[in-house]
Amino acid sequence: LKPFLSRLGCSSRPRGPAAMAELLRLGAMDLALCGAYIALNAALNFANRWALGISDFGFPLVLTAAHMLLNPLLLAPVLLRGAYSATSHKEVLRDNWRGLLTIATLNGAQIAMNNSSLALVELSTNQVVRANMPVVVALFELCRRRAPPLAQMPVLAAIAVGVMMVVYQADASRAELFGVLLVVLSVSLQAGQMSFAGSLLSVKLDSLQMTFYVSPMSFLVLAGPVAYIEGSGFGGYAATRPGMVAMVLVGTCSLAVVYNVVLFQTIHRLDPIGSSVLGNVKVVVLLVMSSVLMGEMTHWTARHYVGCVLTFGGAAVYSLQKVRASRPAAAGDRKAKKGD
């Protein structure tokens, strides 16, 4: 309740019915926002999995390129007015186009690989492998001679072991192994993007700005491979199933845009601990829903569930460690500002 109370400018005990009513209103807003975030994330993941792994659509590169093309168009009404001025857009693009192009290349490739994996592996497996992100980020930081603190090593090891326990299958088909490899490559590219983004850009961008600037560049990067690999097949499919194409492309793109807006608002309103807890709740909800709605995880044994606990438990502890480590730095910055 502390964030709400601080907004109201009151002590730990609200004074009067007006303050209590405002506190309840803010709490209800945050609760609704968290619910919308989880619901939209689940809807987007299930829509992509259904389109690429269950229906006969089967064009992951086309789907990725369509998202890259339509996202900035749907975000334009938000980004071209209000706090985002045309002058600031020009300055950002002029000073950071090289960094944005690098991030766009990594981003387009990692999303295309992740979407392609959904045609080969279950959504639950995809989510477990993606939870290995802290380990991959730590490896990138190690390559940059920024070794993670010693206290994080056991947690990172637990995450890595948990992922291996879930992914390993002695009787896995080549297609499933290739799907897991695609997810690993996607996670590696995203980790590299996260690790180097700060040094590539001279300005800090929020998630909406990043999507708006990077998506058109990602589309240009993907256009050639999409046309070469899936162009002819998609042309024939679109001619015979135009309704299906419109439903998949427009529907998933609209979900992605709304999800990005809600994600930005969630990060803006919640503190770091709340964001990390919500991220882990989201994954648990996805796993439960994938089992109930899509019949996944039916072949899982005790080893898989233990691996899940290690992976997501380790990810939760890692998030809390990162939050605690950032607090002294934030407190030092606040003291420095007061001294100035």
C-alpha cells in the first residue's frame, strides 16, 4: 500500500473517508491493470501458438514482418501527439539511427525465431526456455568483463539446471530439437540486445518509443528473407484463405499493440518488485492455461515439474536480488540530487 499512500501524501494510516476512497480507487486501477496485462499476454501467446502450431497458417516469418509493419501504424496516433513531439522524433532518429538499426536487426531476428519455434514446440516448453534469459544475460555481461555478483551464481545455476531438466527428452524428434534451438537462439539475441542497448543509444526510450522506432527497421531487415523463404507459399495461401490471413495478421497485431501499451503503463505504475512478481505470475498462468486449453504438458513427469520450480523459482529470486542491488544506487542518486 505504500506507493498508493505516498501518492496521497498521507501517513501509513489514511486520514478520513476521502483518502481511503482514493486509496481504494488507485488499488482497483492497479489490480485491473495487472489483470489486463496477464490476460493480454496470455491471449497474444495463445493466438501466436494457435496460428503457427495448430491452425494451417504456418507462416511465422510473414506473421513477424506483419507485426513489424502494422505496430508503428497502430501506435502512430499515440506517438505523434501529446508528450511525443515531431522535433523529439527527429532528434532521436538523427542521433541514434545506427544503434536503433542494430537493435532492430537483433529484435526482428529474435522475434522471427521465437515465432518459428511455436510451430515446432509447445508453448509451455517455449516459456520455460525463455525463462533462461538471466543466465544468458549474465554470460553476455561476463564477456564484457562485468561478472555477476557471487550471490547470483547459485540462482543462475538453478535456472540453467531447471531448463535442462524440462527440455531434455531422450526420444525428442529432430523438429522438436530444432524448435528448442530456435528458442535458445531467440533468447540469446534478445539478451545481447538487452546487454548492449544502453551503450548503443544516447537516449533512454520507453517501450512504446522503442516499438515505434525499431519496428519499421525490423520490417526492412526481414522483408528479403520473408519474400525468399515464405513469399510464394504465402501468396497462394492468401489467395485461397483471405479471411484466415486477415484474422491472424490483424488480430495478433492489434493484440500486440494493446499489450505494449498496457505493458508500458504497468511498468510505469508498479515498483520493480511488483513488476518482477507479476512477470512470474504471468508465466504460471500461461503454463496452467496451456495445459487446460491446449492439452499441453500431458507427457510431463516429476522431473519436468521439478525443473519448472527450479527455473521459475530461480528467476523470481534473481529478480529480487536485482531489485535489492539497485536500491542503494537509487538512494545514492537521490542524495546526490538533494546535495545539488
